[in-house]
Amino acid sequence: MKGVGPARGAMLQAKGIATVEDLLAYVPFRYEDRSNVKTIAELAPGEMATAIVEVRSARLSGFQRRGLGLFEARFTDASRHTLAGKWFHGAYLNNVLAPGMRLALYGKVEYDNYSGELTMLHPEFEILTGEDEEGEAALHVGRVVPVYEAVSKITPRVLRALMHRVLETLRPVEDPLPAYLRERLKLPDRWSAIRETHFPPAGADLRLLNAFRSPAQFRLILEEFFWLETGLALKRGETRLLPGIAFALTDRAREQIKAMLPFKPTAAQKRVLGEIARDMASPHPMNRLLQGDVGSGKTIVAAEAAVIAIENGCQVAVLAPTEILAAQHYFYLKRLFSKLNYVAVLLTGSLSAREKSQLKKLLAQGLAQVAIGTHALIEKDVEFHNLGLAIIDEQHRFGVMQRLGLVQKGVHPDVLVMTATPIPRTLALTLYGDLDVSVIDELPPGRKPVVTRHVTEDQVERVYSFLKKQIDQGRQAYVVYPVIEESETQAVKAAEKMYRHLSSEVFPDVAVGLLHGRLPAAEKEAGMEDFKQGRVRILVSTSVIEVGVDVPNATVMVIEQAERFGLAQLHQLRGRVGRGADQSYCVLVTEKMNDTARERIRTMVESNDGFYIAEMDLKLRGPGEFFGTRQSGLPSLRIANILRDREVLEIARREAVDFVAAPPSAGELERAMVYIRDHWQRRYGLVQVG
Ligand code: ADP
Ligand code: MG
């Protein structure tokens, strides 16, 4: 297109803008009302205004070192009055503003008591001269003006001109949204929505625009969500039609479950097992997400599902993200299953080749009913005799590919994904849109909420004396160090140092243990077992214990350098205590904190509610980081924002589900499928699970 040569083309491409359609999806991130352009003479202190001015003088004054300078400019216009502009830290403007330039200035007008001049502090401005793309001046002033985020060196102003040109050149396209939907939700047609999102009509409501809720913006956001959710609904429908295993919930299976259970399940556990059993009984594969806060008792539900599969002559695989967690599951399940004479094996990376090949043989011949393991379980040469149920724990740590890798070891086995990261429901629906969701929203009886306290490092002596008291009362404690991405070495060092300090200086007569990811598997297991049996009273650890450790007698969780942990991780760690009848405590020890760290700590002290904490986490980090980019499988949205537009997502999802269940006509559904295939495949591929 005119105005986009190789250089600009490359810049756009790097931003993911490869086509005119992509360009139109690059919508303004805010709008400015420049409809009310005034002359300097007309400006009054206190108002927000736009003025078209010429630069008289422009210079940097004050401390010029380190960009601290004050940049001052003086402007004039046809009214011959003058206006001052001031920018603190304005050194960057030195090569930008020069006498003679014409600018559109937008900002708050103030009266400077000191100089007696009308002044704008840090006004927005746009240079009206010197740009080849300037286009119609009317594009940039005298209206509500779209402001784009610069794409590399392509300025907002040039983008505005490009958008305008595209919109002038293109012919309206057919509206892909079903007509009934447009009518019912009173949505503008697609073409007007695109046009008015880029160039709002005269009199458009600036506040609505900047909240992304003008009718035009709403339509585009809803549309994006609608296609995503329709794609997911179709996908869900497809999986539901695949042939799967119809597990029978026989009396014998029921009896076996009863014989296995060490306690009475909670109402929530019963309800969730009912949902799972119904899925398993259907002749199509189950794809279910089991959500529940830490300690809510997901494992036992998974074990019940396993019994159903095994009693139907099938094998069960349990995939865990870490060796420690895999070992935990192994011991927990082995104990449960030993009553039923099932054979369970633990398959992890640290086994010797010989051990591995023996276990693999057991699995391939169907002599072991349950395989628990880490990534080692997904390796190519691991074969099952008859895999019927795949259980995947802590889903957010696995990529979609790994989930697939396990599933492919059977013929359309049932899949149960467990996560302790309580994802807000609307987000779960999008993130795991191809899965049905079950939630355990109740903790086992007799749990007392963990008391959480924050102390700074200089008060650590008080923490120690508190620890001592708890130990003397027969309780146990964890002391944990953060592992920051890829720098486990540091955490291990800190943990080792703390271990020596605690064991020889602070608590010379208490049994202190050390556990971290670098230890050989056998030592890790032994260390865990020592703690579990109470031979070790204080366990110093890196965050390898973050998930899955279950020692009800442990009542204190001390988290060192708590400011370095994310909220979800802190909550997970805290979930390691409060598992017995005794009052438990979580102590967050911090060194130096920035504002978000402070906010995280405050959230932890204030709440025990995993869902609330997940919401805060999402707010503090933003969706991209919350889910992690690579593994999240979160579709890349262009116009919609999952955080800002959640209520629109809800509407879109409802409509999409209805549309797929009861399309107005077969032709309309067909059209939607083609549209999704042509327009969404690249992005939608991300959420495909298999
Ligand atoms: P999650 O995996 O959801 O974090 P677990 O499955 O590890 O939770 O369960 C936490 C603890 O609660 C375990 O010790 C488990 O045995 C126990 N538990 C689970 N369900 C019940 C129940 N209904 N009654 C009593 N204890 C339970
Ligand atoms: Mg089934």
C-alpha cells in the first residue's frame, strides 16, 4: 500500500502486522478531543484544550546532566498571544522541537504566578510540519483524534494517516457476524465499527471511547471473543464426538472406592466425582479440568477416578511437574491402592536405565496398573498396554504438547487435568476453553485458616523464637528460599547457608533438614520421608516443595525473601501448612520491597482465598505474564483485552455456546466454520489441545 515501503513494512511485520486486516486490528489505545481547537487568546486557565501553535523558542535549561533538564518552549499563533510549555526531564526534546515548527498542543492550561504567563505543563503535542505523511491537517486536529502506539519508528501521526488512507481506499466487506446476533445486541455493522473505532464520528463520547466501550469498540471486542469462543465450542463438540472408552461405574468399583477412602469425602468432592464419573461413563473422551485451592483434596478425587478406570481393565497415568511431587503422589497413591492390590510404579528421569526398562516392561505388558511420573513418562519408548485415563497435575507447568504426548499413549483416553492455581472462572473458560470445568470449592472439615504475618529481615530473631516455641510443642516447620527463574544455584546456596546457620547456631538441638532440587532423587525422597515421619523438625528448602507436599503436623511456613515470590507461588507455599487440626502460621520475611511486592505481601496477609489472590495476581501482573506466554496456550487477542473486557467475554461465550448448540441454520454454522478456519486458524491453533 502507498506509504508502506520495505522499511516500514519490516517494522509493521515485526509487530505482527502483515496485512491490511492486521493493520485495521491495530486500534488506538486512546483518544484525544481536539475538536475544540482554540487560539491562544481564547485559552483560559484550568481547561483542557487544544491549540495549533508555532514554536518561537525552545531550549533546555537547568541541570543538564542525566536528562534532568527543564525544557522550555514559547509558542505563538495568529492571535499573537504567547503560551509557554514546560517539560521536566525534558532533555529528550532537545532534538525534537525547534523554532518555526507548527504543533498541535493538547493539555491543561495553567496560569504561572511566577512569570505571569499562560502555561501548559507536559502537554501532548504533535508536529504538524515536516512529515511526508501529513495528509489532511483535518485528520489530526478539529476532531476526536485517535492515538496509536508508535510501531518502532512509525509515529502515531503517520499511523493515523495510514489508517485513514486504508479506510478511504477499501470497500466495505460483508459482515461475518450472524445477523440475529447483530440485531439482538444492537451491534453496528463491521465496517462502521472499524471506521468509527479509528475515526470516531463528531460528538462521540470521549469517556466511553477511552474506556473502550463506544458501540464501535464494543462490537469489535465482542466479535473477537465470539469467534474465539465459537471455535472453542466447536472444538469441544468435536472431541465429544470422538469414540472413547465408556467406563462402567459398577458396584464393585463403588465398593473398591469405599474400601480405599481413608475419610469421608466432602460434599464438593462428591459432586465433582459425580461429574467425572458421568464423563467417564460416556462413550466419548473426557476432557475435564479439576480446579481446587491448595489442600482442597484433589488427589483423592483423582484416585477415585483411577479406581473406576482400573476396575474396567484400563491403566492410569499420572503426570506431575517435579520429581518431588511425582514421588509424593506415588507414595500417597501407593498407600491408597495397596488395599486394592493395584501395582503402581514411579517413573522419573533420575532412575537408572535398567530400572527404567524394567518399569517400562511392566507398563507395556499391563502388569502395572498405575504409572506416576514426570516428563520421563512422556518419552517415546514408554508404552502402555491399555491406557484409559490420563491425570495431569499442575497443568500450568506443562505445555499443551506435553499434554498431547501423554494422551497419545492411549486411544482417546479420558483426560483429567488438575490445577491448584485458582484461575478466575471467566479466564479458566477461555484458557481451558476446550475443557469442562469442575471446582472443589470447599476445604476438608476442621481446617483453620492459616494466620499470615509479615516481618522485615531485622526482626528475624523474633521469628526464630516463635519457631522454637512451635517446635517445643511438637510441631514442625518449613523455611523456604525463592527460586527465581533459571537461577536455582543461588537459591540452593542461600538454603544451604541457612541450613548451616539454623542447624549449628540457632537450633543446635533440633533436627534440621535440607531439601532442594539439586539433590539426587533418592536423597530427596529420603529427606521428604524424614520430615514426614517427624525425624526432621525444621525443613530448610528451596521452593521445590511448592506443590504437593503433605505433612499435617507442619504448622509454620517461613518464607525468606518473600518479596521475590509471585503471589500464586506464595499462596501455594502457604498451602503446605494448615493441613492438620492445629493452628498454622505463615511468616513472610522481606528484605527490600518495591510497590508491587508490597502489594503482594499485603494481599497475602489480608486473604486466604485462592480466587481472590489469583485475581490480584492477574491485576498486578497483567494477563500475559500471569499465564506465562509460552505455555499458557492463551490465544493472542488483538482488540479485546481479557482483563479489561471480561464482561464482554462472558456475553460472547454465552452467545457462542448458544450459536453452536442451535445455529439459526446449517448454512450459517457452515459459514462460521469457514470464517474461523480462514481467519482464526493461526491464532486459534494455540488453544488446540487435541
Ligand atoms: P490438593 O491436592 O487439592 O492440594 P490434597 O489432595 O493433597 O489437596 O489434600 C490435602 C490433604 O487433605 C491431604 O492430606 C488429604 O488426605 C486430606 N483430605 C482430602 N480430602 C479430605 C476429606 N474429605 N476429609 C479429610 N481429609 C481430607
Ligand atoms: Mg469416557
